[in-house]
Amino acid sequence: MALKFFCSNTDCENSVHEIPIGRYKTVFNEKTGMLEPINLPKCEKCGKELRWENVFEGVNSITLNSFSSLSPERKKEIIHKRAEKHNKTEGRDEKHWRKNKIIKEFFGK
């Protein structure tokens, strides 16, 4: 979703042309179910508040079942990367837990 801003004054030349805005804050409106901009800027030419439009630019790429259509070598590579990532983050905790469990069982603490 993208927002495009135009001047709300129909006599202003910016009412037809899109006005580029660098950054703007949005808030979720529960009534409409959409994100809406807050603190709308004013037009530089006429001083009226800008109006905005939602523009759906579409999704560039949809990949359904992409993993199943890969070659076995590529699947192996992806699974290996996932396992490495998991072992770096969560595997470390599990390793310490198992080590402490064995020590407690052995020494009876």
C-alpha cells in the first residue's frame, strides 16, 4: 500500500499532480480498517491541507510451494542454512540445558 498526496484545492495546480512527501506518520483507523496519515502537510502553493489516496501497487512476486519445486541440492543448502541459524540462536540454550540436566543427574543435586 502506498499513499499519494494531492492538494485539496481544485483551483490549485497541485490538485492534479502528485506531491512527493518524504516521511509521514500513519495511524490505523478501526472504522475504515485502513492506515491513514496524521498531521497532513499543507500545499506549498496555496496553503490548503493535502488530500491523500490509497494506491495498491500490487505484489511483485508471489512464491507458492517454491521450496518443493527446487532441486535437491538447493533444498539441502536451504535446510543447512536454517539449521545453522537455529543452532546459533536456540540450539545454544538447549545444549546448556542438556549439559546441566546430565550434571544434576550424575551428581544428584
